[in-house]
Amino acid sequence: MSEILFSSRYKNVTCVVYTGDRDATEEDIIEGAFRRFNIKLTHPVKFVFLEKRYLVEASLYPHFTLLGQSLGSVFLGWEALLKCVPDIYIDSMGYAFTLPLFKYLGGCHVGCYVHYPTISTDMLSVVRNQDTRFNNAAFITNSPLFSKFKLVYYYLFAFMYGLVGSCSDVVMVNSSWTLNHILSLWRAGSCTSVVYPPCDVQTFLDIPLEEEKNSAEYSVVSVSQFRPEKDHPLQIRAFAKLLKEKRLGQQLSLKLILIGGCRNQQDEDRVNNLKRLCEELGVSNNVIFRINIPFEELKKHLAEATIGLHTMWNEHFGIGQYLSSGFSCLSQ
């Protein structure tokens, strides 16, 4: 985004990023982007550090999480607005409830880039069909009354989500899948377009292909943030089942390498729970966790991998990197 703004046509534009990373400096953030994603900024970016990011943490809202985080984002957005009133406000974090705040109180032109809708028609279907998922607990699916109550809650939230989203002057989405959901919920077709996310695969295409492995060790790699929707427990259970049922003539060494980022203490607790699951299933010696690793180390693991594992429902991030690295992806 900053590269577009700082092109010769917009020489006087200043790009300001709101961030809640108060324990990091501007240099830390820029260096981290290069180290973890191989992205190097060629123009300066200013940062505005916010104090109230805790208001959008999911751990603060064990129940009615979507509503709690959305209302919390309004207060976080208010802090951001008090510290810096931009001419153009672009939300790329999914805080759609901040759009009317910046538009009507801040007098800004507002736009957004939607990676994944906060609520989707698929989520409504999950509750309607009483399917158990990470965001639809078993005690709800087992109760018709609770399921109906949650369905009403979801419909009301979807209505509010549509109202705030329709305030956007420009809407960009990352895929045709997201486009269909946003068009259904926001009904802003005249200002909505698909902007596919940049996926620089050249680095992975440079990885040499080997027809035969010289080593007897094979690795299954998973690359994703340690978030509930990524369904890492499913990956570990499937891998444990593979090890249990493996009846091969030669003694092959199988490793599951879970590579991902931890954003906060909640993510770190989730990793610890995954490690305990590995111990319960007796696969601790075969599962390796690599947290917040540099880009070069990620490239090394992908170069040595045999297969990629992807278990998030209705999401594709990471698959392109697997395929461009020269190995197949197993996904649900």
C-alpha cells in the first residue's frame, strides 16, 4: 500500500499505521516485516501507537465474542482518531465497526480491504445445521434452544455488520469467495472489487526440485498462525493416526513441523495446549514447533518438506507457497 501511495503521482502523501504493539519500536516493526515476510519498505512509514488494543482481544469476551470485539474496536478506533485524523482511513484488520466512526465523526474518506468476513453466510449455516466447530461449541449444537438463540444473535450481528460495512466508500476483497459474502452482507456492489493479495512465490520457485530423497526422514509441514480456526489439533490427531497405522517395510522417520506466528499470550497458551495434546497422543518426539521464525528458516523447511498440511475451513492462505515449493498440499 505504501508503495502505491509514495509513487510519483502522490509525492506528498504520508502513510500512517495504527498499531497496538506498544512494546516494539518503529524499527522493530519494519525489521520484523522483513525478517518474517521478506518485505522491505522503500519509503518511510509513520506509526501511531495505541494503548487500548486489549479491547479487541478475544480473551476479553469468552461469550458473544464477535459483538464484544466489534464494540471494543469502536473504542480503539476512537483512541486512534484522537491521536491522528487521516484524510483517508483504510481498515485491513477487519474492524468494520470503525468505518462509520472515521467517516462521520472524523470526516474521512474510508475504505477497507477484507481478508475474511467477520461473519459469513457459511457461519450462519453451521449454526443452523447444528454443526460442531471451533466457534460453535458442542453444548450449543446439542441444544435446539441454544442453537436458535445463537442463530438469532448471528442474524442480528450480520445485519449490523452489513450496516457498518456499507459506510465504506471503497471496498476491496481478496478473493471471489470473500466477494460473494461481502456482496451478500454489505450490498455495496457498486464500490466493491477483488484485489488479489500479492503472493510472491519466486523465492519458493527457486527451490531446487529433487526427484528422490536422499534421507529416510520425511517431513509434513504446516504453515499458519496459531489461531483456533487453523485447527491444529486436527493436524496432530491425523498425524498421530498416521504414525499408529504406519506399516511400512522400511523404517521411515516421519516428522510433523508446525510453523506459525504467536501474536499474544493467548496464542502462546494455545501452543502449550497443542504440546500437551502431543504428549497425550504419544507423538511429542515426532512433532516440532517453530514459532515466529525468520523467512530464511521458513524457506529451508519448505525446501525439505514432503507434503504440506492445511486444515482451515474455507481458507487458502499457504497453499500457494506449498505448491510453488514443489510439493503437494493435503487440505480438508
